[in-house]
Amino acid sequence: MTNADDRLIVALDVPNALEGLDLTARLGDSVSFYKIGLGMLTGGGLALAVELKEEHGKRIFMDLKLFDIGATIEAAVRGLAQFDLDFLTVHGDPHVVRAAREGAGGSDLKILAVTVLTSLDRGDLDAAQIRPGSIPDLVQERAGRAFEAGAHGVIASPQEAGLIRALPQAEGRLIVTPGVRPAGADLGDQKRVMTPAEAIAAGADHVVVGRPIHRAGDPKAAAEAITAEMQSPQAQRPNKLH
């Protein structure tokens, strides 16, 4: 039996907490870290997070991508910090990151900054009137500014993980990568992807995988296969942080 590796974060992209509990039961001890996002917030997502944390000993990543004025962010994060969560996403704008750190206070909650969503390409950024420049350059710049504002880590495509890891400000910080698909898997709505081993080798600390696990005929076997890939020689990287 494969032991859980908390570098794998499974996205509970299911409609409600009951389906989330069913999936976590099927995954059992093969997964120790779960992501709960906005899609399940009205389906009992926060209650599920608390249950998985308190009753099953799982680590929890709330992927809410908060964005608002500083005072509102600080209040929202202060409220979330009482639930003993592990990771929380906010947008990477420096004022948002600073307010989130204030809200987290002395808790163990890690604030992760969103750089550029992995579902976006340059055409999407043009449509949103985001300034010109390559996505890797924009991601690296936003990551650096988020670190300077106090982010514990960033969310970024695995294709930009190496660039971010090379930043002086990235020392001791986390890189969490969605947009990870096992070889041969459907890309879905992701446009900037790598395999789990490639993402870890590129500098990621955690990879987030959803559909390739929860849509698999045997989700536990799918999770164990990804864990095995992350522990393979192909996933090793030079100058790995400890």
C-alpha cells in the first residue's frame, strides 16, 4: 500500500460535501491533503473542511482566491483562520497579500498568492486588458511582489515554477501548482500543464490534481500512481529545498 504524500493535494471538485466525503472515503489513507474551492462553498465546503481536519486528520487547502479592499480581506482571513486550515489563496496583489497576512495573525494558516490563473493564456489577458508581456514574465514579477508583501507561497503553473524558484525572494517559500495532469490525461480547461514528476522537478512543493483522480474508475489507484510518480527519480530536482 502506498503511503500518503502530502505533496499531492487532491481537489474536491464535486458539487457538495456528501460527495466530497464519499470521495475521501474511497481515497482513504492514500491522500492526506485536500483542496476545497468556491465551487463547493455553498455545498457545505467549509463544514467539510472542518470535518476532514478534525475527524480524519487531513490537511486542508481552501482555494477561495479572495480579492477585496484590505480591511475586508483582513476580516475574512481572520474569520477563516479560526478553523485551523493549512493553506488559503488570495489574489497576488500586494495590498491583498499584506491584509491577508494581518488577518492570519499568529495562526499556522499559510497565505498563497495567485499569480496568473493556469486556465488563462495571453489572449485571455489581452481581453482583460492586462499589460503586454509574456505570461512567464508576468507570473515571475507577480510572484516576487507577492513574496515581498509577505506571501508564504504562490500558486503558479508548473511551467513557471522554475522561474519562480529562481527568485531570491522565493527561498523558503511554497510553490503550489495546479495544471498538473498525468501523462495521457485529458487537459480539460487547463492550458499550461505538466505531469506530476515534471512539476516537482521544476520546483513545485505541492501539485494539485482533481479530475484525473475523482473521475478515474479507481480513484485510490489513480492517487497512488501519482504519488509513485512524484517519488520517482524523474521527480528529483537539483538544489531541492529541505
